[in-house]
Amino acid sequence: MAKIGGKVGLMGLRPPGSDWEVTKEIATRADQLGFSSLSMGEAWGEDAFTSLAQLATVTDRISIGTSIVPVYARTPANLAMTALNMDIMSKGRFFLGLGSSGKLVIEDFHGEKFEKPLSRMREYINFVRMALRGDRLDLEGKFFSTKRFRLRFTPYRETLPIFIASLTPLSLQMTGEIADGWLPIYYSPGRMAPSYDKLKSGAEITGRSLSDITVSPQVSIYVTKDKKEAFDRERPHIAFYIGGMGTFYHEYMHRIGFGDESDAIREKYLDRDRSGAAALVTNEMVAATSLIGSADECVEQMQRYYDDGVDEIRLVFNEPDAAGYHNIIESIGKFI
């Protein structure tokens, strides 16, 4: 049996209708099978850090991290304390994945003004790294002014991996400049040259190269014999991001070669025809950004990502119950 050609992580792990005992069981099994990471995100539901703290207690080897938490949701001090304490609790297995989210979530849910997301990201990352070094936290930033304090505990290690979920050209350049890794979504092998060019240009600003940046996309997976049904299940997810999550994903689809399709999908979605928008998501769009088929076929499709420069694939499940999650983990785990 051929082995997978790179690292494989898991994203989410919250089967619909299940409780936390089920999630912890899945995490424990993933750790046993050799999956590389467990990541949790947050939007307007469960928070990521509390969730990951639960998973840290039932695992030993697997990395755990956020994918993502929005920088607007916490002060830099709160983010630094939480992230560095999570690294202590997990004995050096934690990574911090950050994003800006979008205007609707930040303004209507968090009550913060969504402005200058890139400048804000830089300020937060600078603060976290100051705290990690044990520096006195004197920072006169554009968004926060802090002084006098140092953290009252010693970080677990000298470095903490910080990843950014970036899409736009400027955010990709910033990721290359200051981040340890990149957390893309709807990564499409063979279509990512413009994104890598921006990462490279940012890395060169600080004397680095692309090899210094870990690339870890989240990719939907369907291990199934019914490919048509899986394609149809994935279409609404893509349509939602293009039409319902601001303009970033719509513009991104243009950059990877799906501009006309994206325009039509967004128009339908904004007309509140969500089923019509989903129907316009083409088979090519789904196949370019997802893993669908038997376990052997999905593993074969994964290789396209590794050949394209990806270090780790984090699998996203769109299964209706815990049994579906277990099926995928066991099926793919055999190849690790």
C-alpha cells in the first residue's frame, strides 16, 4: 500500500449532533493513527482555544492549533497569554493560526470596527513575539498602546509557529514576510503561481525563501463511491464563500481561473437564490479544490498538492454524523 507523500492533518472534528466526548474520541484516534495536526476555527459559534484545550488533554503527539481565530476578537495581550499558555498545556504542540475574518462578523458580532486588517495583524504578531521573548511589553501601535508589563510565566519554548490565513495579494506578501506558515482555503494545485509569487516577494523582504514558510491548506474530502452525490454536497459550500463571505473569495476565484463562474455564482447568491448559486458551481471547480472518491483515489489526488508545494493537507469533513468522520479517518489513516 502506497503511503501519503506528505503530512495530513484534520480540521474541525465537530460532527453534527454529537457531544464533546465524540470529538475527543476522534482526536484520540487521529493521534494514534499518525495524523499530523488538529485545528479548530471560530466564527460565531464555539471558541477555538477552549475546544483545543480539551483535545490537548486526550492526545500526546499530534499538533494542535487555531485555523483560524480573528485578530479583532481579542486584545493582543489576551491573545498572547492564551496562545503561550496553550503551548505550555500541550507541551509544545500548539500553533497559532490567525486571520482577519470579515466585516460582517467583526462589526455585527464582535462590535469592532473592521479597518486596516493587515496593519492590525502585524501589530498582533509583533506583540505575541515580544511576549514570547519575555520582553517588557512596551508597544505604541496604531491600535493599542501598552507599557510596563511582562508576562508572569515562562513560555514553553523560544519559538511559537504563527500561521496566517491570507487570500489577497497584499496579505500573501505580508505572510511571506512575517509568518511561519500559510493557511489557504480552496487551494487549487496548478493554479497557485500568483499566490506563491506574492509569498516569495514577501519572504525576500526579510531575507527568507519559500522553504521557510509551511503551506497547510484546508481541503474538503469525501471518501465515497457516489461521486455525484459528493460533488453536489460540496457545491453549496463553495457558493457560500463566493457569495456570502464578502468579496475576498470572489476575487480569489478570479485569480485561480474561475472568474466567469464566480461572477455568475455571486450574482445568484446576492439575489438570495442560494440553490441556483450552488447549481452554478461547476464540476471543474469542485474537482480543483476538493478530494473525492475512494480512499485510494483521494490519496492519489493528495499527491497533486504535495507536488505543487504543499507541506500539509488539513482535511475538512462535510459528513452528516460521527460515523462519517470515523470512516474517513480510518480509511485515510491506513495510508499514513
